[in-house]
Amino acid sequence: MQTKQLGWYLIFGGLIIFIIKFIGAIFSFIAGHPILGLAFIAIVAGAGLLLYDMSKKEA
């Protein structure tokens, strides 16, 4: 295995671990604060509805 290829594997592996850990921390924080969880669900649902409405107007 080339050194350059190994370097890329290590960089992407580290990024994946960092992202998984960061997302886990966010979800554990939201789970500890139910009102923030409801706010997050409302934001995601509103964004989903807006995207759905925009896709229907284009068709």
C-alpha cells in the first residue's frame, strides 16, 4: 500500500469517527432536553414540507 493512500484512509477514518462522535453528542444533548427535541422535529418537518411544496410547483 502506498503511503499517500494510507494517509487518505487515515484522514477519512478519523473524520468518520469525529462525525459519529459529534452526532452522538448532539443526539444525547437533545435526548436530555425534550423541548429541544420537539423543536428539532418541528424544524425538520417544516423544512420537509417546504421542500415538498417546492418540488410540486416545479412539476
